[in-house]
Amino acid sequence: MVRSIGADHVIDYTQEDFTHHEHRYDLILDNVMNHSLSDCRRALTADGTLILNNGTGGGRWIGTLGRMGLAFVLSRFIRQRVRLAGLPSNEDLPVLKERIEAGEMRPVVDRTYPLSQTAEALRYLGSGHARGKVIIAV
């Protein structure tokens, strides 16, 4: 599915650990946050970007907020960029717009639920098996 939307390189996280490869990446979108920041940074190129998208990692009391805060502070002192998903910069928006209009990017919708089945949709999303966006139709 990821290749079908334009990914150049795909790693099956159930089979291999991207942080143990020799390959270095320009961009890592970390949806799960189950690797340390240092492991992720080692997998980046010198001027690569790590985008954190919340996920499941983190401590008992503050969850992923501590890790995301550390990433934010760290990003001020390193050449690599560490960003939080959902917070595009002003420079990112025109690029995203151009790619969407050119048909280079498209959303992947896994399932659509009616409003009356919102609880079921949230259970499905929480199961960790969604392969795209889960939509609530109003």
C-alpha cells in the first residue's frame, strides 16, 4: 500500500529494524515512536528530518509528551530537523499544495463509518491495524 502512494523505499517493521541498516534516510516519519531519538537520528542523513507523530512510546505519566518535548529542545541544537507531525511550517504548505494538485499525493482511506458508529470506528483505530485514514461521515 505504501509503495502504491509513491514511497521509494519501504521497510516492514515486523520483519526488520530500520535503525540497524547501513542505509541513511533523508526523512523518517515515526508514527509509532518505539525507537529512541538517538537510534532514529543515527538512521538519518546529516541534514535529514525526523517527524514524530505521537504514537505509543513514552513514559507512564506523561506518555509521549516528554519525548516530543525533548525532540523539540534537541532540534534547536542539531543540524538534523526534528518536527512534530501536524505542525507544518509556512514553507511546507505551498509544497504540499503543489504535490496534491499535481496528483503526486493522495489520501489513503481505510474505512468510512457513519456517525452512529463512531465508537466502533474509534475501537478499530485504537486496534492499531488501520491502513489509512478512518473517516466518520456526518
